[in-house]
Amino acid sequence: MKLLIVEDNFQLADDLSKFLAENGFLVEIADSLHTAFEKISVYNYDLIILDLGLPDGSGLDVIRKLKKINKDPGILIVTAKNAVEDKVTGLELGADDFITKPFHKAELNARVRSIIRRKRLMGNSILQINNIKINTDSREAFVDNNMVELTRKEYDLLLYFMYNKGRVLTKENIAEHLWGDHIDQADNFDFIYNHIKNLRKKLQSFGAGNNIRSVYGMGYKFYEL
């Protein structure tokens, strides 16, 4: 799961980023409205944690920008105690929830996961296609109810494929989603093939079908068999 924290307080953003990374998320940070616009225009996120008080404008404009470019990530607004009008406006624009400063990180984590469940899984924490099942709360994968030991990247890769079943995902799509904008430093995407090969091997050793297939000259697709 890929998150964007839009927050100009470096210490807070860094602290939240480390905490959420420890809880299994890939996290990027934008410290201004301008940087947030750049990131959401180029990259896709599962959820955005959005502080409204930015040095170069209102975080509400991030929500407006997302609507213009037809992107619909989960949005968790971070507001001050007395910012009732901003909360209402944010929710009317399409934000999913809000949290008021100061807050406990455990509450933030719970709200993030709740939004993702609502938007992706209709409120459920279980995602299943054929005999492959993922529990997004425990971050565990199963084939025929037998748990498959996956690395963090293999789990994230499987989740990404299952969320996008039937869609062709390019190597660039996969690399950017799993490694974020740091992937710009990579010389090529050959390592993607190795991750997919290892994931296939593990799933099929437990009895999964050939769900993950290459699409010649384009990328990979997860098929519902």
C-alpha cells in the first residue's frame, strides 16, 4: 500500500513516515502544495494523509486537483481543533475522514486501514481470487487456506496484482508502486522479473494456478481463473 503524507512539519512527517513504514506501508512525503501537485500528477497512491495548512496554499486544493485529473485515492484530512469549516469543506469535496491534531499514531493507523478497507474491499479485510486469499490486516497470504511465507515485497506485489486483476501492469507501474519515486535511481527493471518469478513459484507450490502471466511487450496481468 502506497501512502503520501502532505505535511510541512518535517519532524511530524518524518515521524509518521517511519511509523507507517513499520506497519507495512510505502510512504512518500510532500512538504508543500506545489510538491503535492507534482507527486499526485505523476504517481498513484492508495491514500493521502493531508494537512490543510500548507505554506503555499490550502490542502483542500489537493483534493480539487485529484478530481480534475480523475484520481480517487483515500483521503484522510489532518486538521486543527477549531477548523470545523475546513473539515466540512474537505468532506464535501470528497475526503473520506479527518483526524484532529494532536492524535495518537495508533489512531492514525486505524483510520488509514479503515479507509483502505472501505474503498478497496467494501469494508472487509479479506481479498480472495480463486484459491488465493490475502488478509490485509495481518498481511498474510494463503492458498487453499495454507499460509504462504512471502517477503514484504512479494506480499505487496501480490496485493497490487489482485487489486488490479485483469489489468495489464507494466514493469514501470509495478516498480513505481512498490518502490516509490526512489525507483528513478534504478538502471533497469530486470529485478521485477525475479520478484514475479519467485512469487509465482511460491504460490504454485501450494496449489495456485497460473494467475500471473506476462503480456508480451507490455507487462504482466493477474487473471481470475
